[in-house]
Amino acid sequence: MSASRLNFRLDAQAAGSRARAATFQTLHNEVVTPLFMPVGTQATVKAQLTRTLEEAGSQIVLANTYHLLLRPGPEVFRQLGGIHRFMSWDRSVLTDSGGFQIFSLPHSRSMSEAGAVFQSYLDGKTILLSPELSIETQKTMNSDIMMALDRCIASTADEATAREAMAMTHRWAARSLAARGDSAQSLFAIVQGALLSELRRESAARLTEMPFDGFAIGGLAVGEGKSEREDVCEFTAGLLPNDKPRYLMGVGTPLDILEAVHRGVDMFDCIIPTQVAQRGAVFTSRGYLQMKRGVYKFAEEQLDAECECPTCTRYSRAYLHHLAKSGETLGWQLLGKHNLYFYHQLMREIRESILAGEFLELYHRKREFLHESDLDNPTRLPKPPRKRALRLRNYEVHIAREGFASMRHIASGEIMHSRTEPMEEARRLYVEQSNLAERVRDRTMEKLVVWDVGLGAAANAMAAIRCYEEQAKTAPTRPMRLVSFENDLDSLQLAF
Amino acid sequence: MSASRLNFRLDAQAAGSRARAATFQTLHNEVVTPLFMPVGTQATVKAQLTRTLEEAGSQIVLANTYHLLLRPGPEVFRQLGGIHRFMSWDRSVLTDSGGFQIFSLPHSRSMSEAGAVFQSYLDGKTILLSPELSIETQKTMNSDIMMALDRCIASTADEATAREAMAMTHRWAARSLAARGDSAQSLFAIVQGALLSELRRESAARLTEMPFDGFAIGGLAVGEGKSEREDVCEFTAGLLPNDKPRYLMGVGTPLDILEAVHRGVDMFDCIIPTQVAQRGAVFTSRGYLQMKRGVYKFAEEQLDAECECPTCTRYSRAYLHHLAKSGETLGWQLLGKHNLYFYHQLMREIRESILAGEFLELYHRKREFLHESDLDNPTRLPKPPRKRALRLRNYEVHIAREGFASMRHIASGEIMHSRTEPMEEARRLYVEQSNLAERVRDRTMEKLVVWDVGLGAAANAMAAIRCYEEQAKTAPTRPMRLVSFENDLDSLQLAF
């Protein structure tokens, strides 16, 4: 076999970024990057038909050697001719090695040079997962890309521990290569070294000397903070060869992926899209939505107006809310399907922007957006000022002797509503007298526009918003828009 | 509105049976009977897309007023324009009244002439489910067929209890009709009366005086035996008018349905097809299969060779076995989908046989078959002789003084293998020396044929079968066929 089983080709390299677009060829299909791989732990992506994955544009599915070794077991794959036929999927499969599961799963285990000894959670049998058994199992599954068994540790481990685990990973990598032999399946090594640059450098140098078909950045997303992860990712990606795929294992949210693409990574896998679906959450063009929230109870509109997935084209937010609240598995299926479409669509957009020389622009635009939480029904302002100070430029919160809070204009020293409870006054004078609650409930009317001309200390505005939120909790409402001629919203932000 | 909202038309009446084929028109589609309605308790048929139901041929889906009253609540249906749009289903919906849930669910309740008082299992709120609230809720859902709230009791109740409940059911039926008013939605009454013919007669007479659009047989499948159920079903169906649909609520297995069609019933609903799927079981042309059984671990063939559903055309028994063993919801989805196809296909065959004047023939053929359990891998003989006698025509089991069993030919008095343990001898002499285990494991070969020329006391045959079963438990095997020139298999049956 050639040393380059994947025939990797760099299609474009973004300017001002390490982001890159590439193409490679597996035993089953041509794959374009950057690439997200759905996780099919038990040879099934949670609650999804393989037909759905095809329609969503999945190119590679990840399967777990650790779980599939225990059940159904290698003999089944051997008899049935590999995992593709078994799970009815004719695009690519990447099999992990079991290294991460040995590290993370709570079954009694001991580690030695030979491999990891653990007890099967199914029948209690003791199993030695050696680099050779891992590769043998992955060969039986006939996956397109195999991973070498690695020795995974907490990313925050001390240097001595990290060095020892890294050295064992390197020896296991060599044994994995030997075990692969002349199989046509590709094999990736996994760079370790915790958060220590010197070790990462050494690990990358040692592993890239060997004829692997690609390299993974392992040992991240296991204890460190986000910025540490991004730094180590960027540093490590920079140590890897340009002409092989780079794979960041187990990461992450859409934003995490965007950040890692920017730092030079090509491939990703993560359980997040299907896992959050089971909890009732989705990624959309209107931000990250938790569908169990009461605000969706009457929401007739589609889940994501900008999405053309089967969930968005057929079902309303109200119905998906109902399924999520009822814990129905159809909800997991529909929300998970949408999330997979969202991830794949994001990867396609990223790739197109790299090819078009516009990645940095997309990066900055998406970065602002991808961390947003539900733009339609925000639960908080993006940067709540409350925790920092009770003061914002020309305004500050004033606590009256009577105990209630109101607003002081710092320049003039004027305290608005200094002797009466301002919210109570606003409620009585403006909200009740205007019949706002009733008008908000009247869905036969168009959007309700409230003019709060001077804004002042924002008490009237806050009272109107509270009234609206009260109503929205119990029944569907018409949209409300609050308009002011004030050019300074500081008092309203403080009041929030 | 006309008294006959459904425009019911009898298409054919089977000869020698009460089975009938009919057509009626709901607010959404033309419906042909006999008819099975999948159950969508929470406005979703468990784990199934509405697209799947359409493709499987579902004509009406049943939804539960009790559950949907509590969540999402009538206000959601009112705002979103009914249940069809809510769940994205544009064929018919039948809504039950909540009567059965009040009877069967374990939440504190009290019953009075006004209705049933119970506590919501969601928020503990006390709710009075009156006939009027039931109809009002069903009107809000805009279902095609509404059910009148009935007073359900155990079918084995004494006459006084049954009479009182029946009388209340009749008064509630009248109130339900009044509450329906001139709505275009159809309304069915539910005949009660436990297992007592006199009460059933009275209930049918009283209810059929009122202008209902159809009649259900209620209060069955709640404690009585199978033959009692069939008798009461037949008796009650005979009391109902010919020109309206007859609906047996909550029944049942494919065989139960076939029996009830034979007794004159047109409509059925049941959770069985999706419920057994969740437990890993399916109805197929090879009988009722429990997919968790180890015999399917290596089974490459499709679930049901005679079925063209999406599950059967794409997935192997081995994969479905794996999903069932792993408890993956994709398994519930795939097995449930097949079961729904199976039910609908059965109903189509029944209808065609009625129209072709061949129902009785189909009835006898299907009746023999539909109770079968896994013809490919039987776990027992259809009629195990063991429980009745240790004797079959010319053979009997003989217990030797040494404690082991062997076979006596009654006519001659000859005891075969009277002084040595016959199974042990057969194992040593024939199974081990022929290397049977090894040859069974050799899948490169064609079917293995074992000639047991004389059969005798069937010890050798039994030893060969045991050897095969042992091997099949641990690895895939080649098929084995046992052939004998003996024209009398009694000894083998006894040995089983």
C-alpha cells in the first residue's frame, strides 16, 4: 500500500487564518473538509436513520471500537462483512480506538504496557484492550479510518504523568502501525502531551516520523478551560504536516468548531447535536433554543425559518415544544435531525468561504452569532451589566431610604421617582390604564407598538415588558414593539 | 347537519361470517374498513413520523383526549387550529373521550353524575372531566370522530355495579350529543354492560335510539378471558345497526382483530404494534419474533422476506437484534414501523378477501398462522405433548432404574437403550466421532444434511439437534437438515 492511503489534497488555504479546505478519498467515498462526523457509538447515530444522514450530507460516521467490541462483538462484523453492511451505511466510517473510553468510563481497569484491562459492563468479563486487539477489531469492522490506541489522561495532569502517558502512546502507535500491516484501511495517530507545549512538540515530532495517514489532537476537552484548549489546539495543529488531515477529537459546539477550523483543524466529531436534541435543545439561525421553554407553547412558526431540513419544513415550534415536554422519542429524532443538518450546513458554509477567499469575514460574522442564545426570546442581555456595577455611563441605580431602587442621572444628580416606588407607579398609571395586558392578548390585531417617548428611568418600559412576559406565559400573545425617541438606552439596560 | 355524517356504505358482507367491508367519509378523507387505527396518545404515534404513517397506509390516527387535555391543553389546539395541523397529519383523527383513562390510570379520582374528578399528573391541579368538557376538548382538537365520555368498569363487575355504570353512560351519552350540537364532527357512543347479555342488549337498544354516527363496544379487554371477550363482542356487534361503523376499543393482537372482524367489527385501535416494538418484538410472516433472542445475532436475512416496508428492505435481523439488545430508540422506530406496516397489510388482505368473497378461507388460514411464534427458530412445538402424557401412540417414555429416560415401543415392549444413558451414548458415538460441531460451524459449506436412517428412539437425532443449538448460541452456523426414512416421528416428538 502507498504511504498516503487517503490521497489528501489541499484545495485552499484561507488568508489571515490557518483555516483550510481539502479533499481526500476513503475506501468508500470522496470526502471534503472541514468536516463534521456524527457519532454512532453503537453503530447507530442516536434516533437517526442512515437515510437521514445521507440526506443531511454526512460524509463519515464515527463508531466506537470500545462499545462495539463488547456488543455485538467482532465475530458479527467478520460474518456480516464489516460495519457498513451491518448498519446499512455505504459512505465512510471512522472507528475510534477505545482509548478515550478506557480513560473516561467508570469500569474497573488497570493500565500496563500491554494495554488496558477492563471489565465488560455487559457481562463482567475481563478484557485486555491492547493496541493489537483495537486494530484487529477495527480491521474486522473494515472502517475507512482507524485510530491508534492512545493513553489518554486529564489535560491538567503534571508533567511526569503526562510524559509517561505520552511515551506509552508513542510505543502503542508503533505497535498499531505494525498491526495494521498492509490493510487498505487508513490509520491516524493521536498527539498527546496534556497542556504542555514541550510535550506536544515532542509528541507531534515523534508521531509524524511514522507513516500515519492523518493525525488527531487528543487529550483535549477533558478538564482544561476553553482558551487553554484553543491555544493548545492552535499550537499543536501548527506542528502537524500540511499534507495530511488534522482531526480534533470530541469537539464540540458549532462555535468550538469554527474556532478550531480557524486554528487549522480539518475534522471533528461530537455527540452534542444528538445529545442536546434529547434534552430538547437546537442550534438555529435564531440562536440556541431550549424547546422546553414555555415561550414556544403557542409558537406556530417553523423551528428555523432559514433551514430546509425535514423537521423545519414540516413541524411547528409548538409541536416540537410539546414533544420535548412529553419526553417523546419523536422529539429526539426531529430535533437531532435538525441539529445534524445545522452542523453540516455550517461546515459547507465554512468550506465555501475558504474556497471563495472569504473565511475571515465569515469567521467574524459567525463568531458573533454562534454563541447567541435565542434571539427571538432572549433570556438575558448578551453582557449583563448588573454583575459589574450599578452604574452605566451617565446613570446609576439609587436605593431610596424606603428600600426601593430608582435611577439617578449622574450629571444632573436628579433622582427619578425618588419617593414613590417607580415600578408600582408605572404599573398603575400606564400599564393598567392602557389595558396593555388585554391588548397584548388580542391576537386578531397586528404587532402592538408602544411609544415610550422620553424613556426617562425606563420604569414605564420595564413595566410594559413585565406585563408582556406575564401574559406570554399563560396564552399566546401578539408581538409587541417598544419605541422611544431617547437616543441613550443606558437606563433601560441598567434596569434589566 | 345530517344524522349520517359519515355517509357510511356497506361494500360487501362475507358469506358464512359476520365480517364486512365498508367505506365512509370523514372531514378529511375516505376511509375503508376493516380498519386499524394506530394510537397517538400524545399526538404522536410512538417514534414514528407522520410521513411513515402515510406511507404505511394509516387512514385514521387515534389521539387521547385525557392526555392532550392536560398537555398541551385545549388552548393550544384552539390557537393552532386543531390537532391535524399541530401534529402535521392531514388524514383523519379519532379522539377518545377520556373514559378509559379515568378508569385505568392510578390518579386520585372520584366519580359523580357530573363527571370524573381527577388530579393532573403534571401539576396536581384538580380537573372535572364532564361529558361536556370532553366534547368541548374534542371539538377544539377538531377531530373527525369524537367519542362520548363513558363510565368504564371492570368487565367482571357484578350486575348492580354494571347496571349503574351503564345507566350513567347512557345519560352521559345524551349530554355528549347535546354538547356536540351542530358540529360537523362525528360522534360515537360506547356500549357498556360488562359481560352480561341482558345489559349489553339494553345498552345497545338505548344508545342506538339516539342519532350517533357510530357505535363502539367498550368495557372489554379489562379483565375477562379471551373467549368471554369474543362471545360478548359477537353478541354486542349483532345488536348494532348495519348502516353504521362498529368499533371495538383497545383490541388487540393481529389474531384478536381477525377474530373480531369475523364477529362483525369494522374498526380497531391498539398500542400493541408500537409497544411490542419497544420491547424488541415484531409480527412477521414467519410468526411473532422476539428480536432480543441470541438466534438473530448473526442473521443476515431481512426481518420479513415477504414484507416491503422500509425496515425490511434496508436492515438485517442481525442489526435489528443489535439495536434491540442495546435499547437504542432507532430499534423502536424500525420495529414499530414494520409492525404498523404488518397491521395495515393484514387489514388490506382481510378487506380484499371480503370483497372477493373469500374471507372464510383467509380467516381459517390466517387463524392457524397468526398465533405462531417464530417458525424459523421455534422455542416450542405448537402443541407440546409433554404436559398431557409421556405416551404418544406406539411409544412411551420409560424411566430406567438408573434414573434416566429412554423410549419403549409399546407394541413390542422393547426398551431402547435400557441400560446405558442414551443421550450420552449418542453424543459420544455419533456426535463427537462425526465432528458434527466443527462441521456445523463451517460456513463455507452448503447446508449440512444428517441422515438418521432408522430414527429409533430419536436419541441420536436429539443429540444432533442439541449439538447444533449449542453451536448456534456462540457463532453463526451453516443450516442443518435432519433426514430419516422412518415414517413415524412420534418418538422424536416425545423426546422433544
